[in-house]
Amino acid sequence: MRRLLSVIFSFVVVSVTLSAQEIHPAPHDLQIISTKTANLSKGVALTELNGSFRNSIDFLDVKGKGVKLILDYGRSVAEQAGIRPVSGAYRLEVTSKAVYITGYDRKGVIYGLQTLKQLVETAEKPFRIQECLIHDWPDNDKRGIVEAFNGYSWQQKFRLEMIDICGRLKMDKYIYAPKTDPYVAGDAWYLPYPEGKSEGIKDLMDAAGKNGMDFVWCMRPDSSFSWSESECSLLMGKFEIMYFLGVRSFGIFFDAVKDTEGYEEKKAAMLKRISDDFIAKKKDVGPLLTDLTGYFVPEDDGESLKLSVYGIGGYAWNNDAFDSLNSLEWALESSAPEIKDPYMTYALHSGVAPSAFRLPESEGLELFDIDEYTPERAESLIAEFSKIEGVRSAIRSSSYKELYRDLEPWLVEFEKLGARCRRIIECMKHCRENNVTSFWSVYADNLMSENERRLYDEYASGSVRLHPYYQSMMDALYEEFSSKSGDKVEYEHFRTDGMDTYVAPLTAEGCYLIMNNPEGHEVIIRLADGSGRYVAEFCIDTSYFEFELKENATKVEILSDIEIFDTIFVNKFE
């Protein structure tokens, strides 16, 4: 019995200590060998049986002593180790005495090292890795990011950070093809890079190689390309220049010249010439890239782009095991730990996460109608909407200044959206309590001006659930509560010279004025009796105002440049 309990206890310890979902991207096959660990705290004794990988081992102290780290790759050894025959596949075995990483190819070893690095970073005890066996491989053979334009953020530091992220995600290509690089697509396309810029290209190649990625340098002939023999020779010469610089992966895209007469024939002839006279003669150059289908071509720019890469890269490696929420949490913890919670709120409700992480927008948020209102439901939604309102402030006050700069207009609109949805719930409460003044005051403040609608459309967020909820509930609340505003009185309305005039019968006792005045513009209201004598005047700067019709006033004049949403005259005034 004691032996059985020991076995059960060991199984429990093993099952909770390490799981595939703690590794990103999740490996295809993870087996726990035992509860024993390999202690890497004193370094490793590195043995490289095929090539050098020291440049990719920056997380361990490589010494002559310590746990053995044995690296090897090749089709023959991969077959013997039961490794799937695809580029990037690897086998990682951790024992208390040695760590073995075998790859189908060189990339496989580097991807195995990336996994080992994560095991080290997430170990419960520093540098102590549980004995395990991992067989892993990519599901998609096209896992790369394309720098297709050169926006504000695509400077060298940003590029290197992107390559590092792609490496962590085991992506295999960084495709350099910015239209705004004159040495790629501009008037200097046939010239070599000057010394400073060529060093930058070399740095990108080194970073890509360290992360198991191909740095693909691409040509994009511009609209002035004439397909003449001299220009074709210059293009071939530019490939030779880049090869001499160290580039070993090339691409060419003819998107700027596709309207040229005889384009298909000219393109086919050019590709054949490049293949025969350049690619085939360079034994260490891969196939020419001519199609970006399947690769990630960002439409956005800036720090927020990094989050999308985490989602796309994680899914591309292991489609079936991709856990959207778990991967999003890891991405935020990796890229912005200081603001993980507010950034998570923004990602889940704004529309950022759904596209990259395959998460439905605002998943799990229980929105409800007026008839479904309960104090408990209201409290829960108000708490979430208040979190949305606080996102911009949290990111703005953090150390991620570049991220805030990139997202600021969207965060502003996101904050407003949270406030609008929170006021919806407040209006529901006032509606159920039949609190006329509080309802119309909050409702009026919740109206969107024409300028606010324009800003929202330009920097939209929450467009699938939250904004439609706001719109539909504003309509429903108006219909629901306008019937509770007392006995309504019909009136005449006309507008002349920027002044709205309302004439109601003597039975009217009061008026609720609902305006679209979010910026607090000045509004002048005058009351006149049946003979035209002014009996009262008010100057306000709010979105809602209620007043009695004193001394049998029947005429209300409103001078303003703002939109009057509704004017409700009643004969039972509260």
C-alpha cells in the first residue's frame, strides 16, 4: 500500500510540475521521464557534433564541466532519433546527467535550444529542469514576418526586437522588403549599400541566424524598371553584391511593374534567368522567394504589432494545441509585464486579440437588456467597464512610452467606450427606479456628438460587441424611459437664425431638455408667456436641463450651436 501511495504521489508531482502549455509555442509531444532534475546552475559542458551553436546559447554558462549539453543534427541522426522529417523538427531529452538536442536540420537544434531556454526561465527552482522528452515540429512551413514598408517604428532597434520575438516563436523567415528602402525599391536599387547601412544588414542577418531564421533580402523593382538588358544585368549584379555581403536567401517581387505590357512573359524570363544564372550556381542559396502568400505581412505599425506576432507565430507552429487565452497571457507577460492586466483588458475588448489569437471579441462578457437587469449583474458589468476606462491611464503612466504613443488615439476612444457602456448600466438603474432627473442627466451625457462619432469611426475599438451594445441600448433606453417622463404635451417647433423655438399649450408645467453637448458649450434658454414677455432666462453648459414653465410661459427659445436631441414638455413636472 505504501508503494502504491508513493507511485500515486510521484504521478501527481510530475503532472503539475511541467506541461506542454507552459512552453510556447506548445510542443507536439511532451513526456515526463521522472521527478528528477538536471541542475544547470553551474553551467553545461557543451558538445557540438555538427556545426557551432554557441551564438544561440546566451542563457547558460558554457563550461567544460557540469551537465552535458550535446547538440547534433542531420537527416541520418534525425531518422534514428524518430524525428519528423521536416525543417525545424527536433528532439529534446533532459536527464539528470545530460541534455540532448537533435535536430532534423540546423534550425531544429536552435528551436530545441529555444525550448530549453524557456524551461530554464520557468523552472520552479532556478536552472533545475525536470527530466523530460520532447518531440516537436512545425505544422506550417511558412512561418515568417514581412517588413513590407518602412514605417516610423521600423528602425534597427525595432527590427532586432522583432527578430528576437520571432525566434522565440520558432518562426523561420524575416523577409526584408520595405518599399521605402531606396536600395530595395527606390532609385538606388542597383547600388551597393553604403558602409553604415551594410553593417545594419549584417546585424539583421546575424540576429536572424542566431534565432534559427532565414534573413530574406528582396528586390522590388519600381515603376521605372524598363526590363531592358542593361537593367536586367544591373539587377543580377545587385544580387551578387548582396551575396558578397553575406545574404543567402533572396526574393523578388514585381508588384510595382505588373501593369507593364507583356508582364507575364517578361517576369517568367527574368525569374528563369535569376534561377539559372544565380540561384543554381550558388550552392548555399535557397530557392528564390516570389510569393508572400502564407507569411505575415503587417498592416499596422508600432509597438502594438508585437502582440499580433505572438498570436500568429504561436498558432503557426502547433495549430491544434494553440490555446488562445494562455498564449495571449504569455505574450503580454513576455512583451509588457508591467501593464499585463490593463493591456489584457484592451486586447480582449478592443479587437486586437481576436485577429491574432483567434479569440471572439469580449468573449465571456455577459451583456444584458433592461428586462434582465439585476443589481449583481449591473455591479459585474460596471466593474469591467470601469477597467476599460482605466486602461489608457495605466498604459500612459507606465514605462512603455512608445507603445502608448502608438496606441494613444485608440486608447482614448477605448476609454470613452468604457464610459459610455458604464453609463448604459447607470441609466438602466435610474430607469427601474423611475428617477427622471438622474436618468436624463446621465443619458444626455452619454450621447455621441458628430465629432465623437467621427473620432470613433477613425479609431474604432469594441466594434463587434461593446459599441453595438451601446448603440442598441441607447435606443432601447430612450424608448423605455420616454414613456415614463410624465404626461407628454405636444408642441410646435421652428428654427430661425440659429435659434430653436418651442411653443407648448398652457397645460405644460415643465420641460426636460436633452442636448448633445459633451464639450460644455454655452446654451441660452429664454422663457416667454403668451404675449411674448420674457419671464425667465437661463445660461447653461450641460447636456441636460430641466425647468418649470413659470408664469404660464408657453414659448421656449434656445440659442445654441449644438444639437438638441429632444425636448419633452410634460404636465406633471417632478
